[in-house]
Amino acid sequence: MRAALARVRTSFGWLVIAQLLCLAVIGAATNGTAGRAAVADQSGWLAVAIAAVVVSAGVNGIWLLGARSAVADRRRALLDGLDLRAAGVPLSDPSIDDVDRVVVAGRALRHRAECPLVVGKRTRPVSGDGPACGWCNP
């Protein structure tokens, strides 16, 4: 993951160098056409300037693709790490029975006893079916 970012940082230096060279070539082409009155005399310099613009765009595209690849590598590493962490955690634990389910006095939603929405409130144990809290999903 860090190697991908290091590649992007290194390639950014090459990007800056290439852009400066292309800018210098475009400047030289502009200077070359400045003293020429005939269009035929300017066409060679125009071709040089167009080639510099194409090279500049190509270098930008290559750098953007490398940066996109680095972002994809980092995203993949992050998601793989999350998958590994979540691999040992079951989505629902069948060993928990309904004794841990509570209802706030005067309400109908079932909560887990440790649900942050019922902490500090008067609750009573509940068993059976009923509408479940959308926060703690009992």
C-alpha cells in the first residue's frame, strides 16, 4: 500500500519534469513562429508545439492512471483488512436468548440490554416477538 503511494510521489516528480520540458518546447515553438510572416514557415513550429501538447497530455494520462491504481490498491487493502477483522465476528449470535431483550416503559420496541438508546432508562425484560429496534437489531 505504501509502495503504491511512493510510486505516485516518485512519478509526480517525473510528471513535473515532463510538463516543464513540454512547456519549454511550446515556448520555443512560439518563439520560432514569432518572426515568421508566412503560414508555411510557421507549420513546422506548429507541428512541434502540437507534439509537445500531445506528449504533455499523454504524461498526464499516465500519471492519472498510476494514481488511480494506487487508490484502488489502497482501497483493496483497506477492505481486505476489514474483511479479516469481520471474519471472526458473527452477524447474529444464536447463543443470546431473549432474556437480554428489554422494553422501555411505555414503548413497544425490543432492545438489547446494552443498547445505547435504553441505557439509563427504566426498562423491563421482554420475551417473544415484537417490533425490533433498528439500532441494535435484537
